[in-house]
Amino acid sequence: MLGGLLTTLTIILSGTIYAPHITEWSGKSKLWHAIFGAKQYGDEAVQSLFLGFPFILGVVVTLLGLIILGIEYYKTFEKQR
């Protein structure tokens, strides 16, 4: 869980630092565009970090860790009864 959380929060932090430097983006959120990116139209440079896959992977690992933590907590709670 901690590895996924560290990955996800690091990507959010790097996107937050990079977002003010983006001059053109698509969508509603500049941060979302900085992390996931978009298609390139013509010869213009796409200003994005393209960290969508590691971000989603970090979220999945965090959720799996939380599920495992919940199951182990439940087992410990049931033993005490």
C-alpha cells in the first residue's frame, strides 16, 4: 500500500509543479493534462509528463494494499472474539 501511495502522490506532486509551465492544454484540468497528456495535433509540442500508466498502477497497488490491510484487520478482530 505504501509503495502505491508514494508513487501516486509523487506523480501528483510532479504534475502540480509542472502544471503552471503549461501554456496550452485540453480538457478542464491543467493537472490532469500534465499527468495524462493528450494527442498531438500538427507540429505543436505536447506539454505533458505522460505519467498516466504509472499513476493508474499506483492507484491500483494502493487499493490492493488497502484491501489486504482490511482483510488482515478483520481476521485479527475475529480472533479476539
